[in-house]
Amino acid sequence: MPRSASLVANPSAIFSPSFRSENLTTLTLHTSPSATPSSMSFVSVISRNSIANAEPAAADVFGPRSEHLKRKRPPNIHIPVAPLGYSAESPPARDSADETTDEGVGYCAYSKRGRRGPLEDRYSAIDICRDTNQAVFGVFDGHGGAKASEFAAENLNRNIAAALSGATSEEEMRDAIRDAYLITDEEFLKLDVNGGSCCVTAAFKNGNLAVSNVGDCRVVMSRGGVAEALTTDHKASREDERDRIEALGGYVDDCRGVWRIQGSLAVSRGVGDRHLKKWIIAEPETTVLKIEPDQEFLILASDGLWDNVSNQEAVDIVRSYRNGDEDVAGLSSACYRMAELSVSRGCIDDITVLVIQLGLYVS
């Protein structure tokens, strides 16, 4: 099992700006095992109106385009690959450098290393004040090293929790989550390190679900056994994303069948990617909906799954193993089966799958 840490906020050490101690809350954070030092961790508290002066009380938190634009091609921007070595800290007994799993109340997460190098995927789960009805989950797919995905796993969900403390309407929830993504990106860029990460999150508050993403990690929901994608991948192949990038002076080209920005990245949004920050934005797209009884579960996964397993196939696999809202062992088997199916179809990328039972969050 990955490490589980109870975090009691220290206003002088982790929060910016400082808080009075009586406004603090206890967060229970589960993350995938760290392969890099955790000294980069930040927690930032955000408000819709003023990030710098926010003071939320966290106690009730959580609730192919046919025509190609011709232009002179600029030089490719090279993103150095950051070396990643595993720490001397021994991983939990069930985990290794090749795979890791985590089980909690109503959810299960599983990561499997691909054949390209060290595992760069991460995941995290947070419940607020041990209230399992108010929670944030995330899957993070790093590129150019695991520094960005690890930073996002340690900080984005907590930033979302803090930002959503005062949000009530759907619009306020979208704005709060947007702020959380942007401040997480801003804090990571301050570290002046290379690499980036795609992110997808699912936030539960007062019977509502808010799913958000940057990049090509995806959320799929089972509604009565029918797969329903709740996010849209941010790739350079999307016409609206190409238009946005080209309007900013960027160059998008079809490189051997894959659309890439400046001849480099295929994803058009994410945390980090400082060398391409003018075009690779961290602004998420968010969908907010009321959780209904016919909505069975969510599947959050990196593109290592979705490039080889269809949305409906993934839903069918989970349903074949799932045994009610309280079942965890079945979810674990389903996560493993989905990853193995992707590998059997030729996947060499990292794969991370996180399944969440929705019945626990129906109000």
C-alpha cells in the first residue's frame, strides 16, 4: 500500500498566506509511492477573487483539420528529459518500481510501469476531515520525468479542496477548480525544473461531482452500464486547440501521423512544460453534475489505458468484477485486468487506473 499521511496544516510552514490555527482542518492524503524527494511540496489556498489574500475556512470542503495553415516553421524547442532515480526508501510490500496499488473506501488505484523508463504516472486521493462523502481524486501522467506529476499529485487535489471551501454554485465550483489548477502550475514553474504532467481530477462535494482535466488523461462514467466520457482530451489534433495555439504564434504540425506543438508535445494542456508555456496552458475544462442513482462508478486513467482500451470496454471490465458499492477487491481485480488488456494490445507506456464507486456520494 502506498503511504498514507495525515496532514495537519502548519500555517507558517505550508500555507501561503498564513492562517490562524483555528481555521485549519485535517486532510488525509493517499498518493502513489514517491520516486523523487518530497521537498517540492506546496499547499496553496485559493479564492476566486484574490489568490494572494484568500482565507477559506476548510472545515466544510468537499462537498484532421482538412486545411493546414502554412507558415514558416520555427526551430523545434527541445525539452530535456529529467533523469529520475528511485529513492532509497523501501516501497510498501505490495508495491515495486514496476507497479503500485492503493485501496480505500469505495475506490482502488493501480499503476503499472511501461517499457520506456521509470514510472512517471502518479495518483492521489484526499478525504476532508475523514468525511468520505467529500473527497478529491486525481491521476497524473508525467512526461520529461516524474517531477511535475509528483508535484501535481502532492498539491493539486489539496489546492482544489481549499479553493472549493466557499463554492456553492456550479459556476463557483468551475472557477475555484480553475484557480487551483493555475496556482499549482504557477508554483511548479517557480521550481525552475523541466517536465510536465497531464492531470485529471474528480471532486465530490454535497452530492455534486466536478471532473476536470488538462491533457489526455480521461474520466469515464458508467451510467447503467453505458460508458459516458466526462472529459475531452487536450491534444494538438483538436481543431480548436490548434487554432488557439496558432493564434498565439505557435506551430502545429503532423509529425508522422501525430499532431505536435513546435514539433514536440502531442498534448496541448498540462502543468509544467515551461519551455512551451506560451502554448501549453494549465487551464482545465470542467464538468459539474449532480450524482444520480443510475451512475455507478468513475474510471480515471492515463492515456496508457485509453490508447488501447475503449471507454465501453473499460466499463464492461469493471462491471464484470464489481460487486456492489462497498466492494474493493473486485475493483482491484478490474484495475489490474484493464492494465493487462492494454499491455496485451501493445502498450509500452505507463498505465494508471483509478476506479471510484459513485453510490457512496449520492445525497
